Amino acid sequence: MLAILANRTYRHLFAAQVIALIGTGLMTVALGLLAFRLAGDRAGAVLGTALAIKMVAYVGIAPIVGSLAGYLPRRAFLVAMDLVRASVAIALPFVDQVWQVYMLILLLQAASAAFTPTFQATIPDVLPDERDYTRALSLSRLAYDLENLLSPMLAAALLTVISFNMLFAGTVVGFLCSALLVVSVQLPRSAAGASGGETFFDKTTKGIRIYLATPRLRGLLALNLSVASAGAMVIVNTIVLVRALLGRPDSDVAVALVCFGAGSMLAALLLPRVLDRLPDRGVMISAAGLLVVLLLVVAIVLRVGSYDGVWPILLALWALIGIGYSGVQTPTGRLLRRSAQPADRPAVFAAQFALSHACWLLTYPLAGWLGGSAGLSVTVLVLAGITLSGVVMAKTVWPANDPDVIEHDHPGLDPDDPHLTNSPSKRHAHVFVIDDHHRRWPNDA
């Protein structure tokens, strides 16, 4: 897997991702402490609102920026977004009103909603070989999981010698280093297509229209819902399970989340070999099915009534949920890469970014509200039902016979039509594209 780091461009981009993630992790801890300084006992409400702003920014802004990113110089655009994020991190320690936090978080997450899909859409061009790209996806998944595990520990260590405001300085350094690493390499030019005749609305919605018109991506959207349901149970309700139901100390909350992250990392390490042999559809749907089974097991454990001996079972379940979670998440980029021409990749990656976070925007509050009002047993069953519905929808809308490209005809087109460029005849194969000649895939339901 590490052999792909021999590619200098990818090595620098991966380092930029890791350093920026560490900076973001430090900011997450610092933001919680800043909220407590400003709002005291209402800090939870402040953080909850900040997370809601983050999701709204991701869902609303990513498609707009994604539609335009393909027409902008990639390197300059990514660097500009890093500088915006660094500027926000510089300003955060100096705020003294809660509304200022909200405004800065909106700006920060808007920049992240612009940066992340553009960054993700660049990697397939840097690593055109699918085996290399698959390993890059696994490394990316590992980077996210390591950030979740290491950033809180690093923040805790730093807080023993500095004030929490100085953690924002670490965030600034992270974003600036990310910008420098992006500047240090020459990125492939974006293959943006001609925009003649396209309105702003057409450009803005193109990624989502391609996404929703592509059977395998409609299946991916259903699996996004499954992952968000299972993930929300872990992220939102672990603290309730560990502290309220099992009566264990605060430190065990971290232990449970570490098990979840460790399971995800294990799956990310194993998936490149698995995906070399098995199709993405089978792996991803099986992983989502595993999530359904595990949530039902959690529900059974909670209904037993006695929690003696439940702790090690919970840790094992959380590790297995992490495996299923990563089994769905890691191959996602492969599907997006196959389903869009290079010119459309930024828009399609942005559509995935927005639609997947829309699923989280639904399941986060649902997991919290149900957990507080109906109890955890009911919550797990409801989330298991949503996870199952995602699996069923994915199996229904994602054809089992899903070739990378589909041969089809263009009756009536002139052989010199630019749409058939580089094709030996009117019959050719390529990925789906939305234009005047394509509105549906040949195998569309």
C-alpha cells in the first residue's frame, strides 16, 4: 500500500491531508473549550448548533463550488481555501460572542466544503491506475481514523503545557503547511468541458443530476444512508451507553470509540487486496448488511436487562461496526471515478460530499432525539431499520451486472460530432455524461 507514496505528487498531497486533519482535530477540542468559556452550561447547545451549521454548509455549498471548481486552476483554488481556513482559525481565539463563533464556523466549513471534494477529485488524475487509486483510498481512510484517535490525545498532551487558545495556532500551522505542500507540486490540469449554453443552475446541479441518473451512484446514496444510521448510533450514543447504562468512567467512552476506529482501520488495511478480487458492489452491500446484523445484536443486548459482562461485548460490537463502516466508505471514490468523465469529477465528488452529509444531517438528530425520548433499545431498532432500508434500496437500484463502461449507440449523430471524438464508430463505450444526447443510462430503471 505504501508503494504509492513513491509518487511525489501524491506523497505531498497525502501529507497535506494528514497535516490538515491533525490541525482540524486540534481545533475540534479547542472549539469545545471555547464554547464552554463563552456559554458555560450551554456549551453543548453551542456545539450542537455549530455542527448543524457545518452540515448545512456541506450540503448547500459543496454542489455550487463543485460545479465551478472544474473551471478554476486547481492548485490556486486549493491553496486559497487553505488560507481561508487558516484565517478563520487565527480569528477564533479572539471572539467574545457566540454569534461570532457561528459566523466563523460557517466561513470555515464553507471553505472545507469547497476544498475537500476538489481535493478528492484531483487524486484520480494523479493516480490514474485503479489499483493505485484503491490503495490511496485506503490510506485516506486510515488518515481519517488516525486523526480521530490521535488528535484528542495530542490535544490533551498540549493542554498540559499551553492554554486551549494555543491549540488554534496548531490548526493555523496545519492549514498553512497543507497550502505549502499543495504549492510544492504540479497538479494535473482540470479537464473542464465547454460551458456554452449552460446556465448557472445547470452548472450547479450537474453533479447531482449525473449522480442521481447513475444506477451505481443511486445505490451508493442508499448505502450512505445505511452508514450514516449506524455511524450516528456510535458517535451520538456511545457516551450514553457507556456512562448512563453501564456506569463506566469517562475514559471508557474513549476506549469504545478507539475500538470503533481500530475496526475501521483494520478494514481499510485489508480492503485493497479484497477489492482486487471481489466487485465493489458485493463488498459494499455485504458490509452494510453486516451493520444491520450488528445493530440488531446491540438491540438484543440492550433488551436483556442485565448489563453484567456487557462491556467486552460492546467493545467487540463497536470494532465490528467499524469494519462494516469502513467496508462501505473506503471504495466510494472508485465508484465516483468510474461514473464521471474527468471534466465532471469535481461536480460529482461534490455531489457525493453534499448528499452523504445530508444523510448525516438526518441521522445525527434522529439518533440523539430518539435516544433521549424513546430509549436506546428503540433507537437502535429504528436505526437498524433505516440501515436495512438502505441495503435493500442499494440492491434494488444498483444492477448486479455493473460494467465500468457501457456500450451504446448514438443514432442520427454525425460521425464527426465532438461527442464521438476518438471513437472509431458511432458505437463506443464511456461513462455516463449529461448532455443533449444522454438523459438516462441504458440500464437505468
